[in-house]
Amino acid sequence: AALLTGHAFGLELDEMLDTYGALAGVVAPEAAWESAVVSIIPEGGTTAIASGSVNSEDGSFRAMVPAGTYTVKVVATGYETYDSGALDPAVTFVAVVGADTDVGTITLTAEAAS
């Protein structure tokens, strides 16, 4: 099972990097951090292989996933869903064994008041 964390974790990380890569990024704005959930979805798929919250101190996330191509989805209360696979053209990220792939900063858009 893949692991998504906003926190560092010791020796297990070194062992995982032998077979996994990581997708890492930051969610903005800060107001979204409390409710933000990041999901990593294999390209062409609909089911996340990793999902979790962001670091409450800086909005960062890091997902340990097998090497491959993925899309990133972020859901947060009061914000429009970000789905890199639904963009035109779709935006994908390639995880490489033993390395971090920088997803960059994902800036969420506040939902329009109804």
C-alpha cells in the first residue's frame, strides 16, 4: 500500500525508496490545509493508490508510490476540486524509483458563494 504523509519518517523511508518514488508538493492557500485531502491516481485510472492530508504547518505533502505516471487530485472544504487529470490538456507526474518528483504548488480556488 502506498503512503502519503506530510511528515518525515526515519529508516522505513530508505527501504521504501528502493522500490518506490515520491510525488511531493504544497497545497495553497493556508486556509485549505485543515481540510485538504490529496489523492494520487494512476494515469488513466479513477481509483487513488494513495491519499491523505497535508502537513498542517506548511501545506506540504509527499506520497510514496511505485514508479509510474500519475495525476493528482486535491479536495478541500470551501474550495473547488483540483484534478490534474481533468485539465485540458491533462497534467501528469512521473514517479521515479528512489527520487522525489516535484508536483509544485497547487493553488485551490475558493468556491463561489451561492
